[in-house]
Amino acid sequence: MLGTESPVGPELNTVGARLSPEEIRESVIDPAAVTTEGFPPGIMPADFVDRMTIRELEMLVRFLAESEG
């Protein structure tokens, strides 16, 4: 459950309703590709995806894609 709010980035509780799994994956792989209005770029480390396995990336994408609020 994603029950917390963050002043650092966009709401993740409903990210699955806003973005496709492909868009979520792209945002994790290249955080600078698209930034949410109102939030500064560069908050998520550019090497975040390098810190996980492909399986972990896909688990994260699937988890976020299923978050629709």
C-alpha cells in the first residue's frame, strides 16, 4: 500500500491510472525523460535502475501499474 504523501514527487497511489506500464518503465529507466509539472527534475537518481535487477524493475513497474487509487 502506498499510503503516504511526498512533497518531493508526484502521487504514486494513482500512477497506474495515469501512466501505462511502458511509461512507468521509461520513467524509472530514464527519470529525466518526462517530469511531472510542479516537481523539479533530478530528484530521482539517474542511476536508480542500475541498482536493481531486471526482475526487480518489472516487479516495481507491475506494482505501480496496478496502483489506480
